[in-house]
Amino acid sequence: MEVIVHVGTFKTGTTAIQETLRGHQSDFLKQGLLFSEVYHDPGQHPLVALISDDVPPFFLQQFGDDHSNLNRMAWDSLDKIRRDIKRCQPSKVVISSELFLCSKLTDVAPEPGRYKRLRDLLTPLGGHLKFVCYVRAPAPYYLSLAQQELHRSAEVVSPRPLRIRNFIEGLEAETDTPVLVRGYNPNSIPGWDAVRDFVENAVGCDMPSNLNRGIRANATMSAEAMSISAAYRRATCFGMNGRDVPEHRHAMNLLASCEHSAGGSSKPRLKPEVASAVTRASEDLLWLRDCHEIEFSGVDYDSIDGVMPEEVSSLRRIDEICEVDPLRRDELLMRLLHPGLEAQLKLVRIVNKRPITWARRARRHLKIAASPYFRHAQQQAS
């Protein structure tokens, strides 16, 4: 049996791959391929709790600082994989999570011993391990990281080069297993598809004939929507708390609806000087080309010098790194405000038609008495 460990990286079609494997489990089982689902979100694999002391933000938000429940769920998930293997008797097993490679988007080097612990957990499942990793061109990869960071912060990750060599070489060294590295090329090769490439070239199976193309994928926000989202977080008390919160998720969902009603979202674009600086500073591109025969179109390999200009590396706002159309931004903001204002006006009309009763007057006086400004005035008077 072959245990295929898909380790990402972030923003390389990982969600689409996982959703396809989950949505067509019976079709793949006919080919001897098992995808053991252990959590409601397959990308957030609990096993990461057993290989790293650095808990990813997603699980930190779910379980807090008490890791005992997370560790218990991790061992339960490993037991479930064993039971699924025993029940299905597959020839191949796929375990997928971009958290296996690193716990955070901003990590620049692997945690010592992380991959050895992962190998020790998975080797007893039987068979031999095979690691698969997808990499993306530096500029679009950085832009995707910036978008992802907006879920937790009012500022984006500062421009940085692609850093993948340390992770892949560390994975190979600690597991004594070569890593199959594939390029994520949605714009370079006509008709290229991450799901098909993984299933056919990395796993060695056939795509299901009844493939559902309505698979959930991570939505892309326009630069204008990203700018509004960041401004909203800056203006609220949870702007820099480093966690995704329900209020912000709701605001982002409303923004997505506004973009849809305005004709759909346009893909954000980095400013040319930012995209160029990120690409030139990414020395790992030369390593990918020379060691794994991966080249990205539009990259001038002769200009790569490994140096990130200081004036670029300090940028932290959307309007500093992306091309933002102010008219489009204002239109989205007005569409976002309009339903709330309309509802408020309807409420005012209803309230104004009702007589003010003694109960409403009492509630109003209670609210005033509970106000901190009222209490402060009373203290000053006394």
C-alpha cells in the first residue's frame, strides 16, 4: 500500500483537490484509492497537533490554549484512518493538509523534528510514504497570502520572496523520502487543472467521469473589497487581534454579495513594482528550475538577485501593494451601506407612528442612567 501525503502548499488548489476526493470517494475507491475524511474541513488536519507545538490559528480559535481536546481529536483521527484502511483495503491512501508543511502562512523555515514526527505517525499505517507538494509563482503566491491574512488582521503580510526550498529539503532529510514537487500553472498551460494534475500525475488514478464541477473553492476578493475589509478591521476593536471573528466573516460575506450585485469581482493585481520586487528576491525559483525542472512563465530568471528593497518590504496596506480603483471601492461601500440604512429608515418610520408610552419612557430613562457618561456626570456633581 502507498500512503500519499499531500502537503500543499497554501493557495495551490488544495481546497479543490480535497473537495474532489471527498465528494467522489466511492468513485476513487473503485480504483483502490482511499481518502479518509477525519474532520469537517479536510484542510485543517488534526494530526498537525501531534507533529508541532505551534498550533495553527484555526485550531487555536476552536480549542483555545487547552490542547488536550485537540490532541485527543488528533489521536482519534489517526485511529479512524486505520479503521478505514482495514475496512476498505485500498492500494493507495491520500492524506492531505497544507498544515503538514508549516503551521502558519508567515513561517520562513521548518520546525526542527516536525517532519520526522509526521513520518513516525504515518509509517505504521503500512506501505511506503510518498510526499507531494505544489508550488506557485512568487507574485501570485504572495498576493494569495495577503488575501488570506485579511481574515485575521487589518494589515496584510508585507511583500516577501517565495521560500520553499528549506521546507522541501527539510521534509526530504527528516523522512528519507524524495518529495514530488509540481508547479501550479493555471495561467501557463491552457486547460491545466490542479485537481486533474494531482489525480492523474501525482496519484496515478483516472478522473471520475461524473466529476462535479460545482466544488467549493476559496473565493477571490477584488482589491477594492480587500481594502474595505482591512479598513473595517482597523476601525473595530478586533482589528489586530490575529483571529478570524464572526463579525468580520459576516462583513466579508456581505462584501461578496455586494460584488456579485455589482457585476462580480475582478481579480486583484499587485502593483508592477511590488510584483517585480517579489519575483527578483525569490532565489528559490532558480533551485526549482535546476533541481525540479519547474519554470514559471513571465519570470525573468536572469534578473533574480535575492534582494528585497526596503521600501517594498515595509508595505502593509492593500492600497500600497495593489492597484485599487477608488470609484469601484466607493461603489462597493455604498452598496454595503444601503441595505442597513434602508432598514434603519423603515424602523424609524414605524417607531414614529407609535405613541410614546410610559413603558418606553421608562426604558429610555434606564438606558440614560446606565450610560457611563451619565454616571461620570453624577460623580463630578457629587
